[in-house]
Amino acid sequence: MKQLLKIAVGLLVAAATMHAAYAQKKYGPGVTDTEIKIGQTMPYSGPASAYGSQGRATLAYFKMLNAKGGINGRKINLLSLDDAYSPPKTIEQTRRMVEQDEVLAIMNALGTPTNSATHKYLNQKKVPHLLISSGASKWNDPKNYPWSTPFFPPYIEEGMIYAKHVLQHFPNAKIAIISQNDDSGRDYVKGFKMGLGAKVSQITKEVTYEVTDPTIDSQIIDLKNTGADTLFTMATPKFGAMAIRKVADLGWKPNFYIVSVSSSQASVLEPAGPQNAVGLITAMALKLVGDPSWDNDPGMKEFLAFMKQWHPEGNLADSSVVLGYVSAQMIELILKNCGDDLTRENVLKQATSIRNQPFSLLLPGVTVTVTPDDYSTFSTFRTARFDGKRWVIFGEPIHAGSK
């Protein structure tokens, strides 16, 4: 009788233990004991296909991670679908992933117009819409769109960085501004003006250009004629190169700031003439591959080893590849922090509970912070100056806001 009682008690204890173990596991759509299914859209074709390299780098990262056992014993199944940078296609692919493939979350989808097309849908469905690859200010709206977060240096915060640098080094500057006449341009200029504060009165003139303009020569001439000694340029690569070249042609030597989206040495500075770009100032968050400053950096060595083994077809000089790599590290961190509570609610909670998080390819002093009340992600940048051959980081990290 005693023996039977012991067996019965033992069975009860075992059953209770198993029940507790299973109770600790909470799964949302797309999750099993062996797999976590997430989705994203990328422009693998179409007018923005160059940015598809970001998605390919992320896929390669998870291929590496899965070979090492995945995250908490689960392999990552990333569905990375082509939307051709077409909003209707983005809607189609996103609905498929949510309603048919039943992904846990959409992570690191690229583009402002494309993500805008699925913004309301994903929030209404309460599907995590995380790490959006766009710096538009609209993604930092936790009150109205709590399920959407960005993972890109925000345009407004970057604009504030340039203003803070101007105030610190050229407090009596006479400032001219040229920007692209669209949402990104308005965000950058808004941030720049916010950073200037009371000194916004020192702006002598502000002009814009259209992406269809054949040249911006007349705008640059108008700005020079104001007597400005400081120029803030928000431009995409083609027009950034035009601005640099025209400023040099005019013999104008302002304190020259250009935004990060137009700081590529290959697509902007080389066409403009490197000699014309000497002294140019920009803001950065990511390390540049090939910069000798990072020759002995452990994070850079790790990245180069990853590229050699897992993504040999990728272009080391492509900043989208670097961003894809860092984005994958962020996804890994979020999912790892979820543990066995892989519900959509907990994924969002973990994605918005990150403070001062470094990543191996972020510049020293640059960290990621996301809180339930502020999704802006990046608020710290480093300034860099072009010396005729490469960008050289200088000065201390600059913080845009209060993080």
C-alpha cells in the first residue's frame, strides 16, 4: 500500500512539474518548440533594389545563427519577400505573411511608403511591426501606433545633431539651408531648427529642390548670395554631389554639413570630386568598413569573418549590408529576451524595453534605446569630417535628446 502511495505521489509530482514547464511556454502565431517564424518585405526588385542587400545580409545572419543552434533552441525562419518598393505589393505580401504564413511578427521591413501602406493594418491586427528601416518621424508614435517601431537613425534627431554642432563651434553662424521637398527633407530641417532653438533666427535663407530638377545650381547661388557662412544640406546622393560641386565652383567655403544619407564616398563624394569635399561634416552611427581605425576592432573582425563565411557575395562597402547585420543582431536580442514567452505582446514589450544597448558595428558611444514612451531608437551620433581620402571621426558623441 505504501509503495502504491509513493508511486501515486511521484506521478502527481511529475505531472505537476510537466504542467509547470508547459505553462511557462507561451506561444503566439509562428512559434513552436523548434521554430520562430517572422516576416519582412524588401525591395529585391524595382527602383530601390539596391537596398535589397540589407535583407540578404539579414538572411545570411540567421543562416549563421541557425547553424549554431538558433535562439533558445529555436531556429529562425525569416520570410523575406520582395515588394519591389511598391506599396500595393507590400500590402499583398504582408497580408500573406500574417494571414496565411501566420508569422509572429514583421521585422525590419524597408521603406517609408511601403511601411506606410501596412502601418494601420498591422496595428489593427496587433502584429508587431518592428525595426522599420526608415528614419521618418511617423514611426515614433507609441500612443497611436504602439505596434510599430523604427530601427534607423531618425531624420529629426540627426538634424538636431548638426544644429548642436553649429551652436557649439560656430555660435554666430549665418546659416543657409537646402533640402529635398518631401517628408524626409522636412523631417531633417525640422530637427535642425529644433536643435537651433532661439538661434533659428540666424538662418539667412532656406530653399528646396524637387527630385525632378535637372540641377540645383540656382538654389546654391541664391544661398551663397545671402552671405551665409554655414550650409546645411539635406539631399539624396545625386543632389548631394551637385551641391558639393557647385559650392566648390563658386569658391564658397562655408562650414559645410551634409546628412548621412548623402555621405557615401562612392556615390556622392567621388562623383563630386573628393578634393571638393574636403572639410565636409556629417553624422554617423555605424562603423565604416575599410576605415583603418577599425583594423583591430573585435566587432569589425567578427563582421568580416561573417561576410567571408556566410555572405561572400555581399559588398563590404555597402552600408545597407552593415545595417542589415546590425538589424539582425537587434532581432536576435529581442527574441532572446523573450525566452519562452513568445507571444506578440511580449515581443513588443521586449522590443520597447531596451536601454543603452551597444552593437558591434555601432560607433563607440552610440547605443540603442527604445522605451514604451519613445521609439526613436538612435539619439546619439558621432561627427565625421572628410579629409580628402576618408571620413575621420572627431569629437565626443553628441546626444540629440534626453535619452
